Amino acid sequence: MFIPKTIYFEKNILDYQLGKELMNKYKDIPKIEIENHNNIEEMRNKENKEFPYMKRNLIIGVRKTHNFVKNHKTSDYLVPYTSSGCTASCMYCYLVCNYNKCAYLRLFVNREEMLDKIIRTADKSNEELTFEIGSNSDLILENSITNNLKWTIENFKKSQKGFLTFPTKFDMVDDLLNIDHNGRIIIRMSVNPDEIIRKVEFGTSSLYNRIQAINKLADAGYKIGILIAPVILLDNWKTLYSELIEKLSIELNNNVKKQVFFEIIFMTYSFIHRKINEEAFPNAINLFSADKMRGRGKGKYMYKDDLRKESEVFLRDKMKKYFPNNKIEYIV
Ligand code: SF4
């Protein structure tokens, strides 16, 4: 269970029910009032090596921007929702590109406004729209602190149309199993080989627990996707990923297998990640490889084209062998 070291809070969270509940839940934790969750000077001035300690704090505020961004992968819109950042510390975390070392967990208490806007947009549309509500955080993790996901699923029933979707690397799904989700929630579990989870995805759930969580969610009638992501090409990548795909084919149950779709995403990395990881996790493995990677835009890296192509062919081949009836939505 996550117990914050310090709570940083905007005063107006007390105008919201959830704000009051959280302040009461953490009444014994030291608190610091802030003007704006986006700009905490004390945090900005910390050194990179403090990154994992910064993640022990919890920031609570009110979300001010509610712009939906069009998307063309597994959803129609990316929607800013009830949190950003995370208490875990995956060494490649995409949020570090946006928030740098300030990728700690921020909770937003104005959930009614956010869900209302989704429901209005869904109901107004002629098509069934899918809203990605987890692109800025991990909502299963957040739910273990706020119950927001359970609340969201129960209240999304007011909508006659549309789907909500989000990815996760966590296994705390028991609260979601016995609620009425109306078939309108698509939960996408992100997986990686055990060795990568242990060495790179600090603070997330084990592969075994993630697989058990997927099985439980499928048994509870949720729509399920699996992200093999991010694919990290360590020297033994062929062994790692063929073992992973075989393991999934053995341990996923039939309720998963008859419906699951896959997304495969190769790791991108950046200069910011390198700097933070070198200082914050000096004994961890180095995810940057000059032999295997090339530049991609300003300060970013991706795998070189030949290696990328070889690994895509390899992964497609393994997926065809172990999951011949399941769709790969995309490989990027
Ligand atoms: S679980 Fe997701 S949001 Fe959290 S650190 Fe890992 S990649 Fe980032």
C-alpha cells in the first residue's frame, strides 16, 4: 500500500468531496499547501538522484485543462483524466518526457466534470467512440488510493454509448470484479518478460500477478487487450520474448484467449531518461545502446531500422505460432 511521505495540495480541493475524503484519509501525513500542482518550485529544484524519493510524495489538485486529443490507435480520443504521473519508476516511463523528474503522482479531485464531458461527447456522437482515460497515469494504481476507477465504471453506465479504455501494469483489480461495467470498459494489461520487469519496471506488479489479473478481469466480463510493451532489445531479447509469448499462451485462460487483442510497442528512450536513470539508479542496467539505437528527433532514441525490422518479424512469427486467432492491432 502506498503511504505518502508528504501531501502537496491546492487549497480548492476542499471544495470537492474527493478532496475532503483524501485530506481526511491522510490526516496524519505532513501537508504543504501549493498554488499550482503544475509548478512546485521545491520539486523542480531537486537533483535527479532524488527522483525515486520524489515519487513518495502525493500531489492533490484540480485539473484545469480538459482538452481531448484525437487518437488513431485503440481509441478515438486521449482524455486527460483523474491523475497524472505514478508512484512506480519504470526506467523508460514515457511520462518523464513530459514531466521530467516531476513525474510523481498527481490526483485531480474534480472527477465529476471530467466524466460528464466524456459522457456528453459519447452521447452526442453518431458513432461509438472510445476514450483513452489512462494515457497520463496508471488508473489501477490510482484506484488503490482514490477508488476513482470503480466510481468511473459505475457512473459511466449513465452513458448510452461509447467505451472507456486504459493500460495498466498493476494487479490490484479485485475491487472491479463485481461491479456492473456494462461491457463498455476495455482494460489493456501491459506485459514484459519477468527479467525486464525486475530490472527495469521498478515498483510495478510481477508478470505472474499481471497474468492472474487479466484472467480475473476476463472472467468478470471485461473486454481485454494486452500490450507487449515496451519491447526492450537486451542482448537475450529473442529468448526473453519467445518465453514471454509462450508463457502467455499457457497461462491465459480461455475467456482471455477468445477475445484478447494485442498491441506491440518498441521502446523509445531519451537523453532525459539517461540523465535521470544514471543519477537515480546508478546500479541499474543501461537501456541506452549506441550499437542498437539511433537518434529520433531532439534528444530521443529508437532502435536502428534493421534491428527493429528483424525483431518485428520475429515477434509476428511467435504471435502467429502461439496466438493464431488473435489480432495484433499494431506494432510501432
Ligand atoms: S507504471 Fe506506467 S506510468 Fe508508472 S512509471 Fe511505469 S510506465 Fe510510468
